Amino acid sequence: MTLRVTGGPPAQPGDRQTVKATRMLLAGELTRIRAGALAWRNGLGALLAGLIGFGLIKGRSDVTQLRPGFAAVVGALLLTALIVGGAAAVLLMRAAYGRPYAVSLRKIQNTSTADPVEAARRAETDASERALHIGVVFSFACMALLTGAVGLTWYGPEKDKPRIEVHLSNGARQCGEIVALSAGQLTLKTAQGQVAVDLTQADSMTPVDSCTPARG
């Protein structure tokens, strides 16, 4: 079976205008992507700075006030946000400014395409576009991780405060968090509410990690 290739119809003025506009669009595509990456970098940087500033306005500022398990989760979220945010920054800078080394002339000369310079520019355009897309996704992921860490720091369960157990002379005992101490009277926060203890009737006081129910 023999295939014969023949010439197509002659190009029309509209076809030439379309090809010319397409070449101009492709020639300036890398510049447009670089400018867009720079704008995205500045905008996302401003959003991230605003999020960090908002996280410092109110709420707990020390993760040691949280229960140990929740404090560990906050630390993991912050570490992951740091890694993801660093990767996002590198990708956005890669998209905005390119790779930090010169183009290899030998690599361009060894290419099999008719226009090696155009092929190299096309490859760099595609790489910058991918870096921009991934960098934007990573930036929003970093913001989500930071938001989760700040929210957990604000609203996570508070670490148990030190408790004290007071043994009274009549054999009874009271255990709870210290609320106030004045005029020989100790106020404790217990499971039943606040209880006032007369220290003149106390035989001993012992710090405890938690209050256990009295044995019958």
C-alpha cells in the first residue's frame, strides 16, 4: 500500500494572521507566566503574613498549656506547615525567576528539533507553569496547616492544673485545684464545685496529679 502526500490548499490571509498571532502568543508566554508567578508570590506572602499576625492577636500563645497529646499534634502541624511553606516558596521563586543556573548550549545544540532555542523556551515555559501551579497548591496547604495549628492551640483542651489533697482531722479529705487562699481558708475547685477548707482543721496537705474518689 502506497501513501501519496499532496499539498493542501493555499494559505489564506486569515491563516497567516492566525499563525502570526499564535507565534507571538507563544513567544511571550514565558514572560507572562513569570509575571503571574511574581504576583502570586507577593499575594500569597501577604495572606500568609496576615494569617500569622492574626494568630498572634488572641488565644493561647504557649502550646505547653495544652494537654501533651494535643501539644504534640500542634507541633507536628507547625513542622509540616514549615516544610510545605518552604517548598511553596522555592517553587514560586522557581516559576518567577527560573532555575539558578545558565542554559546548557550543548544541550540546545544536540536537540533534534528544527528550532532548538524555541524548544528550550517552550520547555522552560512548561516547567515554570508546573512550578507555579504546585507552588500555589502548597501555599494554600501551608495556610490550612497553620490555621489548624492556631485553632487547636486556641480551642484545644487545657492541661490539667496541679491539685492538692487536704487531709482533715476528722478523717475526711478534700482534693481539687487551688482557687484562693486567705485568712486561713483554702478554696478548692472539686468535682462537686468550689469547697472552702479550714486549714486549722487540716492535718496534712499533699500535691497530687489527679483526684481519686474516696474509698468507702
